Amino acid sequence: MMPIHNQRGSTLLVALIMLVLLTLIAVSAMSSTTASIQVVGNSQFREEAIAAGQRALERVISDGNFRNIPPLDQSIDINLDGVADYTVTFSRACISYRPANPGPNVPPECAAGAGLGAICYWTVWDITANVSDVVTGASVTIHQGVNTIAGLNAAVASCI
């Protein structure tokens, strides 16, 4: 057995090296966890924002007035706590139009009279919803295509 005065602190040096390695591993794990939490938070925001945008788009499309007047901005309370979580703004563009010839999907009031051709048009729209988080200002953009029939006046005013 060696006397104590000949050991010169080698055990202390090994323990310190092990402590430094364990500290580096712990810091790395915390860093990785923080990044994962940020990724999950961003993913949750994106899914909530898309849901808010889809809710607002459904309101606009079901109203049907988007062909004649631009949709109004909407505030969406996604978690139903009484406070608006997202603001949705819209833009719309008529992409194309074509005469609605009489057929099974065309309302009878669109039938032409006296050989003048169709008085209704199939119109294809691109409605864009820009969704912004009220608190952070982060945003997502959603596009929705809509194929709808419009009277001649609506088609002339917006597409032709």
C-alpha cells in the first residue's frame, strides 16, 4: 500500500474531469430540449392559425358576397375564452370565367333567352386569408380556390 503523501491528487483530477463532462452533457440536453420546445410551439401556432384561417374562409365562402364586395377582416377566438387570438385579413381575385350553359348544375334562371347565350358565368376565385397572431404578430397565409356561378352583372363587375 502506498503512503497518502505519494498520491498527489490524481483522484481529484479525474473527478473534476468527470464533473466537467457531465456538465457539458447536461447543458447539451437542456439546449436540445429548448429547441424541441420551440419547434413544438411553432408547430402548434401554425396548426391553430390554419384552423382560424379555415374557419374565417368558411364564413366568407358560405356568405357568397365575396364575389361582389371584398370580405371584411375577422377576429377569431380559437380557444373560446372571449379574447381574439388571431386576426384574418382577406384578398380575392377572379382567376377565370366561362359562360354557364344550361345543364344539370346550372340554375334554371341562368338559361338564356332568345338565343342571346348564357346570362350566368362560372367563375373561379382565389381567396387569400392572411392570419396573424394578435400577441406575437407571427402570420400564416392560406389560399382557397372557389368555383361558383355568378350572374352576368357580378361576372362583369369582378372578372371581365
